[in-house]
Amino acid sequence: MPETAMAEASAKTATGGNILQVRNLEAWYGESHILHGINFDVNAGEVVTLLGRNGAGKTTTLKSIMGIIGKRAGSIKFNNQDIIRATSDKIARMGIAFCPEERGIFSSLDVRENLLLPPVVRPGGLPLEQIFDLFPNLKERLNSQGTKLSGGEQQMLAIARILRTGASFLMLDEPTEGLAPVIIQQIGHTIARLKKEGFTILLVEQNFRFASTVADRYYVVEHGKIIDGFSNAELAANMDKLHTYLGV
Amino acid sequence: MQALYAQLLVGLINGSFYALLSLGLAVIFGMLNIINFAHGALYMMGAFVAYFLLNLGGISYWWALLLAPIIVGIFGMILERTMLQWLTGLDHLYGLLLTFGIALIVQGVFQNYFGSSGLPYSIPDQLKGGVNLGFMFLPIYRGWVVIFSLVVCIATWFLIEKTRLGAYLRAATENPTLVRAFGINVPRMITLTYGLGVGLAALAGVLSAPINQVRPLMGADLIIVVFAVVVIGGMGSIMGSIITGFALGVIEGLTKYFYPEASNTVVFVLMVLVLLVKPTGLTGRAA
């Protein structure tokens, strides 16, 4: 997608200043070239969703932003600071939090320890009471081993623990994967509430129906490139195209 | 009967050294995935640092208990930064070979300058003498070694299992990439963990100096048994290392009383039995 069109799509629903700017992002896993020049923007307070088929490069995009891909090139600006060469711990301390697809719950830690593990990187994180208000199940299971929770509870824990840190930019990788509809609905409510609280969210989703309930804008990733982008208001007009892109 | 109690005490003292050393090995293996064969040489360095502090600087045993682990720990951290960190992600064999080489070099250097015989290190005045317990005579220094080692082991266990810092360590053992993505400087934590493990070995060296004298090969003699202890307890298990260390010291002591001929081999026989029945050790995780 041309940069100008992409910026236009970004401006249409901008709720705040530009917080993340990705330009010509390339990434490699060993010898495999995965991203071939990704371009997109995220504005403060938005929920932006990366859509695409399996293996399109959505997760790699998030991992590249987080600095956990061995080899990257291009430019990633967060709050106008280029972070392409920063290590992942430094990126986290700038206020970016990542919730991985596999959830990353630690089996040697109980729920409380998992929840309190990420350090507070800046003021403004949600207090525990508010987190328990969002995820009441967690309060009841604080002393359980992290990996003994159900899939839905583990996902809640994975999201909950990054809310404490004060990071205002959240990257959620397929938060609904493998979950029951009722849990997906709960996670949708949570994302909507987080948006109201002022969080900016970059979401990777294969579940398009879920994404359409929470996202302000969409980018479609294919073969390591952004091939299209549109706002939620333009969704209906783009449905046919989207079905083709996603193969549904 | 007095001989039995005496052997039990010797077993407990050996067990203290086994526990401190295997605890350090477990901490290092858990975090770095490295089988630290240099541990015996670093234990020896702890004893030598105490010896140098006393004879060159007039610094007492009590200060040596603090300073030697710090000095040798810093040496260990330099080793980790300059050499061990490059082995991340490689097979265990590389770490084992590198640390084995380091052990041979360190021991060789000390042997070159100090020979093979022991250098004397006297028991501090406050811990000289003994107490008659009625059923046996207890040398105060030996009692101190057992109790102090136990306290250090429990404190280390508490640090790793019950504190925020320990939670970082345990989490980074499972998924260092994600822990780093939470904002924790994992490479620095790995270096400090290696320093902690090495510091525990050096502390054992200081405790051992008045009992076993200070010898360049004091660690080489001990490390094989300590590895057997670690294998029995389970690589990477903190509490497993502590309990197995003390238990095997006692078993060795009892064997010395009941069947002295087997006292040098009983630990290895137990290791073989445990490996046959439970290859990951009594409380360990798979390597």
C-alpha cells in the first residue's frame, strides 16, 4: 500500500498524535526473510488491528517492534524515538508492552508472581484493584500455579500483567486464539474498556469478527508487506476485498 | 558409639560443603544452562583469597567470609562476560569443556606458584576449642560450619523461591526472551547469577580453609563428588541440591563407620542407582 494512502487511512480516525511509525520494516529469522518492508502508523488512543493469513508476518511485525527478532532493518519510531536498534528491555521501558500469542505464563511462578513479574516501567499503570475488577477470576486464583489456569484465565493473566506496568502502548498477539466464545466476548469488553482508559492497542488477529468489534483501523498483511488499510467506518465497503485477502 | 557421632559430624561438615557447592552449581545450571566444571577451582580460589587477605593484608577470617565471595564472584562475572555468554544456545558440552579448561588453567597457575602441599589457615580465636555434649566432643568451628552453611543455603533458597528477584530468575530460566521484553535486563541478571553461584563456591572455600588447609587441588578433589551430588539431587533444583548435599554427606559419614571400604564410592553407587531409576535426579527437571 502506498505510504500516502496509508497515512490518509491513519488520519481519518486519529484520536491522538502519531505514537508509532513503522517504515520499510524488514525482519529475518536466520536466513529466512520474513518482513519485506512493512509501513504503518498507530495514533495515540487507537485500537489498530493487523489482519492476515497464517504466516503473513503479523506476529513477526509485533516481535520486530518489541525487539525480539534477531535481525531487523528499516525504521520504527515510538513517540518520535527510533527504536530499531534498541534492546527489548529498553523498548519495554519506553512504554511498550507485549502479550505473546503463546501467552507466556511461567509454570514455575504462581498467579500472583506471574501478575507482579513485569516491573513498573513508568507511572500510570492500573492498580491491582482495578485489574481484579477487570478480571475477577484472577483474584480467586492468586495462589494457583500459573499454567494450571484455564486457557481463558491464562489469557486474562497475560493481559493483566502488562496493565500494571504503566506501558500505554499494548501489543496483543491473537488474544482470542483457542478460547470459548464467552471468554472472547469478555476479552473484547476488556479491550474496549482499556481503550476508554486511554491505552493504545496494536492487535494481531485472525478472528476478524472479533477484531471488528474493537478496532478503529485495520491493516492487511500478506507476504511480509502491508497490502491494504482502512478504517472501521470503511469496513462494510471493503468486506469483499477482505474476504479475498483472508481467504474466508 | 563416639566414633559413630564423630563420623556423623564429619559427614555433616562434608555435607555442608557439598550443599553449598551443589547449590551454586544448581543456580548456575538453572539460569545459564551451563555445567560449571570450574566450580571446584573457584572454591579453591575462595580459600586462597582468604589466605591472601590474612597473610598479606592482615584481614581476618570474618571479613574474608564477606570479601572472598565478592572478589571471586567478580572474577566469575568477568569469566561469564568474556567467555561463557558466547555459549548461549549451544549444547551443554561446550560449556562443560570451556569451564573444565578454565578449571585446569586456574588450578595450574596456583599449583605453579604454591605447589601441591597445603598452606595453613588457622581457626579464628572466637571459634577455637570445643564443647562436650556428653555423647561426643564437638569442635566449635565444625559446628559453626554446619550451622552457617545451613543458614546460607536456606537464605539462598528463600531468595530464589520467595522473592521478586527470585521470581525474575525462575521466569528467565523458562523464557528469557519474554522476561527481557518485560523490561528486565536479562544478560545483566545472568552475569549476576553466575557471580552469586561462584560466590557461594568461594564462601565454601573460606569455610573449608581452616579444616582442610589451602591447596591448589582442594577443589579438584571435591568437585567430582559434588557433581555426583548434583546428579542425584537433580540438575537445577535448588532445594534438591541442599537436601541431597547434606544427606549424602551424612550417608558418606555413616558408611565410614559401618563399612569404611565403601565410603569413597557410596556416593557414586547411589548416583548410578538414581540414574537408573530416575534419570532427571530425585527432584530435578530434564536438562
